Amino acid sequence: MKELYQELGISEPVYSYGAKVEQSLQERFAEIDETAEYNQLKVLKAMQKHRVSAECFMATNGYGYNDLGRDTLEEVYASCFGAEAALVRPQITCGTHALALALMSNLRPGDELLSPVGKPYDTLEEVIGIRPSKGSLAEYNISYRQVDLLSDGSFDYEGIRAALNEKTKLVTIQRSKGYQTRPSLSVARIRELIGFIKKIKPDVLVMVDNCYGEFVERTEPVEAGADLMVGSLIKNPGGGLAPIGGYLVGKRECIEQAACRLTSPGLGKEVGASLGVIQSFYQGLFLAPTVTAGALKSAIFAANIYEKLGFPVIPTGAEPRHDIIQAVTLRSPERLIAFCKGIQAAAPVDSHVTPEPWDMPGYDSPVIMAAGAFVQGSSIELSADGPLREPYAVYFQGGLTWYHGKLGILMSLQKLYEEGLVELA
């Protein structure tokens, strides 16, 4: 085994360092496998309940009327996530599109959007209008307010109470950290926050951005009281097989609003052909719990590797996991770039290319991304990225298998070691 790793570019000191860390994680890995087993059975139960059949995999085109596979898949998603209804479509191009769809369909001019967990992910800033952009919520006279987390990462309940007002129509909760070094939110903490908000304003809608969080725990935010939950199929729930797509699950009225925005008033969910990708949606969902487990093991391995080297990591190597993202504060652009070079070098696709920082659409700083993926931009596959700005944190996620994630982390460490940017104890 060691010889094969060496053939792939992992030196003996790096291999030995990783082996010691891996040996200490067997109990954590067993717990992840138990959660994966639970979620696998949950998905299987939903598929059997709605009688998924070979006929569901047939492609439709044009209007997509009476698309059995599409309609059945949405029933499966609703059951799996504990919701009344779902919208699962290849016409939803990415996670940001899914979030924008949810917001623009359930808010009206004069309404206010509130984030009680601080600044949203960078690409949502233009959707909201924090950074001016064509078609933003701000252009439709939809205002925005946020309440930052307290310095210890806890909710500012008094600030939230003061921010809720008669105009507040929708509260958005981002489960994952995005490009921030705050804790990701557990379903239990989301339940607590929703309960507090609903007690003050029972009629407000609560939406959870669940990107990177699906199948990490045994319950999901809809089961914790969210009216709407949103995510991307090229993250956890697509299992690495979905080539495109996004989903919304939640209250039936919220989903109907979104469907009419995605297609057209009067058409709603009745149109939207599945275009031959529907089987990959089903099979990806079926594999998603075990794929997510592999990504979680990779994240925990990364946390322990870099924490022992003295780098701040969120979550820490011992903390419970609530999403698949691992943040490592590398403190210099050289380390950030070297880390991403290592992840790219471990990829099955484009391992021979070198990632470089660039001005990506939707971001306000140059971003470096490493992702030699089968599906472009798929962050359930092994990937790492980060903005070139202080504190030079890298955000690692994915790995369709634990073994690939392990190689990626060892290769990131190898690049840092080769360039003299770390010392192995």
C-alpha cells in the first residue's frame, strides 16, 4: 500500500504522518457509518413507498407533461426529507439558482428578508442586492436585514427579536459556514432558532439553505420546523451522479410559488421535461448517504491532520459534524495555493493541470478552486477552494469515496511539505 501511495507522489514522511492520524479516528468513522446506514434505509423506504419503477427512468422532452419519473422523484424527496411537497428539476442550474428561486417566489415588493446568522454566502449577495446586480431582490423593493452571530458563534437572540418587524416575510438560515470561519449549524440549533423566531412572529416563513448538510445527521431542517429547505444536486443529495439540478422541499404553498416562478404562472409543476437525466437523479439519491459518509470521513481526517500541525480548523478534529465542509486557516496565500494544487493533483480528471486564482462571477475577491471532477463544479466530489484574502482559509469538501478523500488530503500536505511551508512532527 505504501509503495502505491509513493508511486502517486506521497512521500514516506507524509504517508506515515497520515497513517498515525487515521488510526486514531476509527471510532469516529464507525459512528459515521451508523448514520449512513440509517439514512440509506430512510431513502430506500421513501423509494419503496412511492413505488419507483423502471418506467420512472424514461426520458421526456418538450413540455414534459405527465412525466412519471419527475413527479415520482419529487414525492420521494418530500417523503425522504419530511416535507409536504418538493421541486426537483434539472432546470434549476445550481444551488444559488435554487436559493434565488425560493426567495424570489416567496417574497413580494415591500417585504423584508432577514438573516439571523450573519452574512450569507458570497454568491447570494448579488441575489439579495447587497452588491448591486441586475434582477436582485433590491430592484424589486425587497429589503434585507441581518443579525450577526455573537463572537462565540451563538445566536444574538435580542438582536433577532429587535430585527423582526411587520415587514419581515421570510427568514433565511444558512446551515453551512460558506466562506466564513463560523460554526456550521446542527439541526438541533436550527430547531431552537426556528422555535424562537416562530414564537415572536408565527406567520413568518423560515427557509434553510441546506447545501452541504444533507444526510450528515439523521434528521433534516424541515423536520425541525423549516417551511422551506433548499439545496443543490451536485452536492450531497446527487450522490456524485446527478449532472445538474437543484431541489426545494417544504410546505406545499411555498413549493407551488417556486414552481410558478421557475416555469410560468398557470403552468407550475406540470411542465419541465426530465431530458434523460432522471435515472442519475434517482441513483444519485440512493447512493447519497454513503457518498456523504465518505466526504465526512475525509473532512474529519483533514481537520485532524492540519490541527495537529498548528493550523486553526473549523470544526475542530473532535467536534460533531453538521456539514461536509472543513475550513483550515492557512495564514498565507502560498499555503492556500499549495493546498489546492495538492487536491487537484489527486483528482481522477485534470490531475495534470495547475489551479490558479481568478475573478470568478459572483465573488468579490480572486478565488482559487481545485476540482478535478466528473461533473463541473460538483462539490460532493473531491474539491477545495478559497478566496485570496485574509485569513487565507481553504474550504475542503467532498470525495465520492473515503479513499479518494484520504489521498487528496495527503497530497495537499505533500505540496505544503515539498515547498517548505509545514514541518512534520
